[in-house]
Amino acid sequence: MNVLDLEEFNVIEGWDSEEYYKFVVEAKEPPVFCTLCGSFIEEGQHFKVHDKRPRTVADVDLRGKKVVIDIIQKRYKCPNCGDNFTEYFKSIERNDRVTQRLFKRMGEDSIKGKNTFKSIAEQHGVTDTTVKRAFWQHVDELYRGRVLIAPRVLGIDEVYLHEEGVHRKQPYAVFTDIENNEIIEFLAGNSKELVIDVIKQMKGYENIEIVAMDMNSGYRSAVKETIPDAYCVVDHFHVIQKANMRLNEIRAKIQNKLNKGEKKELYKVKWLITSNRENLDEEAIFRLDSELEKYERLHTAYWLKEGLRDVYKQKTKYDAFQQYFKWEQSFPPKGANEMRKVQKMIEKIKQEVFAYFDGRITNAYTESFNNVIKRIVRLGVGYSYDVLRAKILFGTKATEVKKLKDMNFNRIFNELARKSGKVIWTDPNSEYAENYSYRVNIDDLLQAMEEGEL
Ligand SMILES: [Zn+2]
């Protein structure tokens, strides 16, 4: 045993500087066979040393410091083939300048969300190419051992991301196990064929009981085709999201016709328009309302959005239906075309929308996961799709998602409630239900977690 814990070497000397430890080592045992022709040396004999050359490799950190190893690598003359062969080390990566254990470590580290190839290369003083190779070796192993298992509650969602060289954001499909907060699959595209394919790849997909999804019709028909008995739920978040998208459209259209000053004023309340009204403070509400007053079309649409949110504040499915009916009645006889579109969309899939009130299954996890994905994309600008996918499938479990998984959502909500002194979220059927607002902003949640508040 030596300080390096690399059995095949003797440490000849070692010293440390500010930045690193350095060791000079050589092989303990001479080789017993020629690596070129494979012939063994006779017992009691040794290959003759032809020459010695130093070879420098990087190793895993020791006590928080970089480690550099100078290996005195020998070349031997083989009496059988007559050529000179270089001695081989089992703990050193072939044709590279790192130990195998560092290579493996870099592979594991490089899939983690927050690390980039560059940051790891810099950390260990190796090239990006070495890190990339370590990444792929590790990822290939993970893919080989991967089996898609159908969850009881499946979440299907999409996230739009920028691709290098493509102007418009492109859709990616995200499949999650909602009950266990785990990602199942992440793929480019969002077509019906793709969704069918992924579902059929899952072991035991026939047993999927519930599928939570957005209002996208491609997903719905794919589910109906593959698992007709599954119960489809469109959660409240996606319904409100549609209303908010329409609000944004209206605001943008109005903005285009305004002069510079007016435009700026309206733009300033952009986020307030799509926020939950009860989460805004008095000052924000005042600013928002004074802008809304100026534009009747936006004002009407805004209150229809808030009215739709009231539906989700109901405790029972029955009450929700009643409130929804009231909401429909609150439309003005003319105009509000954008919100009419939302209403028509809900009308088409009313069963799924109101199915939400049966089990309160939500895609909140999938949504929060989409934010994790977006952060990975931001960090690793220029990742290829293959790298991104591997990082998302394998890297997130060990980092961000693990954190989310460990902290069960109810516990986080309760913790936030305790800290803020008000009930933020609770089971709508419970005794606290009088006083809850519907959705905690997942970004706020992630931020709070990052800042160590939770
Ligand atoms: Zn030989």
C-alpha cells in the first residue's frame, strides 16, 4: 500500500506545491508477456529494458488537491518478435493522460446538471476531449442497464428549448412517474407517433392507471390508442397556462399599436397580468389595475382568467362545475374571442379537465422538472441533443431531482406555509381549505431550495 493506493506502482518520490501533489512512480513488477505478439517470457527470465520515458497523468484529487503522477514507463525488447513493446498499466487509461479511476470519476461528474465538460476539464487539467470520452463511456453503460418501467401515474408534458442554429424553439417530450417524482424519458419532438412509441416501450404499460397531461391533442389520442382504460387528467396548471397565453397575446397585440411611453408602461405589468392576483401586494395591484383600466379588451380577458381560477378554488367537483357554469355566464355577449377559445378547448375535454377534482393529480413535478431541464440548457450552451438527453436522464437523478424527490412536495408546501404564517397549499377537503391559494410557483420553490431556505 502506498499513499496513492495504486497497487501496481512503487512511489519513488513525492512532493506537494500550492496547487498539487506530484508523485514519481514506476511499475513494481516487470511484464511477463509481450503486448505486441503475446508471447510469455520463460520462468526466471526477464524482458530486457530498451528505454525509459516519463509519462505524466492526472489522478483523482488527494485531500482536496490535484494529483499529478509522473510514471517512468519502460519499453522492453521482445526476444520472440524482436520488436520493442511499451509496458501496460491496468490502472492507467490507455492512450490518455489520466488514471482509470479519474476517468471514471469524470464520467460520473460530467453527467451532473451543474457541471460542464469544460469545467471538469479545467478542474483536473485535462482536455475537453478526454472528459467527453469519459462522459460517453459512462453514459453508454447507463443506457445498457436502462429499462423503462410503466408508472401507475404517468405525466406527459412538453418543453420548448432553443437548439443551436435553429431560430424557433423546438418541442421536447418529457415523460415522468408522477408518484415517484422520476423522469422516465426525454426525447426531441412531440408527435403522436413518438408518444405511442415511448408508452409501448414501457414494461407493463397496459397497467398505467392515470395519465396527467396538458391540453395538447396529440398526447391525448396517443394515450387513447395505447392505453384506452387509463384515466386522463388535464391539471389546473395547464388550463390556466392556456388562459395566460391568450392574455399575453392580447397584451402583445395592444402593445404593438401604442406609442413608446404607453408601451413601456404596459410592458411593466406583463408579469402581473399572468400572476395569481392574491399573490400580489397592494402596490402591484394598483399598478396592474390602472393599466387594465386603459384597455377594455385586456381588462375583460384578465377577469375571465381570474374567474377561471376561481373554478379551481372549489372544494368539490360539484362546486367546481357550478363555478364553471357561472364563469361561462360571465362572458360578455360580444368580444372576448381569445378567452372564448380557451372555453371551447375546455369544452372539448371537459371530462379530463374536471377529472382533476377527483384525485387532484397534477403535473407539478413534470413542470418543475421542465425548469430543471431549462437550467441545464442554460448552463451548457451548445450541448448536442444526445448530450443533453443523457444529462437529463442520468444526471438529474443524482442532483437536482434527487433533491426534489427527497423533499416530498407536501412537506415543502407545509414548510413554506409554516414560514410564511399562512396556509399556502393544503388538501382542499381538509379543515384548512378555507384559506389556500392554489399553486405555489415552482420557480420560487426551486429558488428557495437553492438558497437553502428549505
Ligand atoms: Zn513480442
